[in-house]
Amino acid sequence: MHPLNIMASEGGSKLRLDRHFHRVQRSSVKPVVALLTLAVATARPAGAQAPEWAELWRVVGVTLASPAALERGPTGVFWNPAAVRDAGGLAGGVEVLHTPEVVNLSGVLAALTYRLGRVASVGVGAGRVSVGDLVRTTSSPISEGEIPVYAQFLGVVAGTSVGPAALGAQLRFHDARLDARAEDGVTLDVGFRIEGLGPFAVAAATHFATPRLEKRPTTDYFLAGECRIGTSHVWGAPAVVIARYGLDVRGTGAIEQNLSGGLAFGDRLRVDAGFQREAAYDRSNWRFAMGLAFRAGRYVIAATRGSGINDVGATYRIGLSAGVLR
């Protein structure tokens, strides 16, 4: 992953802040079509894109133990809008991000989805990431105040199903700030997930794409496949063994990979682990990530951990989701 190079200026003096990390359908189609129409109508030449500092969201990807396009649940719409079809009624979820002190980035994701019968689903999502403990100094080391650095968004999502395929589209309104500089923008993402192909499933999605499909460093194109290899007995209980492979094609042309596997004990417990291949500065590294999710009644509690590289500590993501109504 590309590093984050942040430079703020005030008057004639400059303050440079560097953070380096590698990953530091007929009537049923109407909601999706309406969302696409809204995106085109609201897109402006100067703002129809994610702000430059939306790259702060890439740190969340450090914790992915499986390919992004296959993420599920209410907060899964952050990665693939087709996840809006997962819930059987009204469902909500929230996730928090914790990074090492050297990165000092925190974040939160929240989403609420509702299934409108068999043909359509709608939802809203929001998120914010920010970098803390950044202070402004000039000619002396005495702090002259904090420097705000954050990126946030508010999105609306709609989806439908056509046979074994779940389809989704999401319109996001972005706001980001670096000290006195502020940017906003609009992105439109689409995604699908096809299951019911025997033991196989495939998924793809855009992430922070512009309505006019310009090439942007903040844009990603996700593609993933999953194969349920078979059933095994683990700790005396039957478990489904799953293998996955995913690609992340950046708007800049860079390609990253995810190779992972998992064990699913029905819908009660899931264990995932995998490696992400990241490329930057003509070098590549493999990062390990693992996750655990278990269901207690209507609640699902999930935790993932992405290992640090180059002596940077681990990053954690903890989430809680619930099916409120069916």
C-alpha cells in the first residue's frame, strides 16, 4: 500500500507529517436504478470523487482475514454493496478500529439495512477515521494546538436479487479534512455476489469509484472466489472447510492479493485466517490476518487482527451486529 504523506501549511511555514505503512431486478431493480440516477444527478466535475485523504480508510483493510468482496453482514456493505441482501429483515452493525501507537489512527463503521420482502433491500452506512496526537509547532517545540486529520462518509445503499446473484449499489458522500484544508466528494459503488454454484461462490465490487469512472488512487476493484472444500470434524464438531482467493486492483494499476481459508461451524462459529500480499516502492510483503466470529442469539460478535510488518504493531477490528426484526 502506498504511504500516507500529509503536509499542512500555515502562513509561510510548513509542517510535514509522514505516516508510512504498507497497509499502515424488473420492479426489483428499481432501488438500484434509482441510486444510479441519483449519483449521476448529484455528481459535480470537481467533487465527483473521493477526497485524497480517503486513503486513510485503507488501514481498515489491514484487518481483512478474507477477501474484501466476500465480506458479509450490515457493515459488509462498506466493501461490497451486495451485502445489503444478507439480512432477513432489519439489521444493524458497528465496528471499531484500533491501530498501533506509531500509527495512532482510530475508526468506526456503522450500518443499518432492511430487507423489503423478497425483491429489494435498502440501507444506510456511515464511517469515520481520524489520526490523533498531531500538534502544530512553528519555531519552538511548544504545541500551538491540534491538527485535525480525518475522513468520513455517509452512504445510502440498495440491492436486489436475481436468481443466485445478489446485486447492490451504494452512493457515498465524503468529507475529509487536513488542518485548514477540507475536501468533499461523491462516489458510486456497485457489487455482486453469486452463490448456489455448487461449492463455489464469486463476488466483485468497486470501492470509492467515481460516477464517471475516472482513474483515482483512492479507487479499488475487488474480485474474489470461494470454494467449500468439504466437511471435517474439528474439536469433535462438524465444520465446513472453505478456501478463498481475492484480488484488489487499485485505480493506479497496482495489484494486491488475498489467500485465506476458514472453518464454519454452521452459523454459530467461524474462524478465518489468511495472507495479504501488499506491494509498495517496488517491494512486496505478505501480511497475516486472522478473525473469529460467533453468534449468540440474534447477535454476532466478530474480531479480526492484522499483523504488523516492519516493526509496526498489530491492528484490530472489533464488531457487533444484530438482526433486529425479521
